[in-house]
Amino acid sequence: MKFGIRTPSLKKRISARTSLKRQIVHRAGLKMPRGYGWLRNPKKYAYNKVYNRTSFDIFKLLKKLFK
């Protein structure tokens, strides 16, 4: 598990927005409401919940500093 600053990856950012799986799910209208991740994939939901609480994004930190 990651603690502290997340290392940004431009490659992962682009691939997440343009993946074939994402396009199929969104075009088929199979999107679930926000907050229903625990229903779709409980293991991934639990991991992401802990990950997002124990690490932080460098870009959000910079945004808060220069706001």
C-alpha cells in the first residue's frame, strides 16, 4: 500500500481516459451511480478507499498552495 505522495504518470492518465473497456461501458449505458463501486467490485472498492486516504496527489497539493 502506498503512503505519502502519489507519483504522477501521464501515460496512465491518458490510457485510463481512452481505454476500450471504458468506451464500451459508457456507450452501452452500463454506468452505475456514484458511490456504488462497492456493489460492482467490493475488493477494488476497499483497496481504493484505503489508498485514497493514505496517499495524496501532488497536483492537488500544488493547487491548494497556489490558490
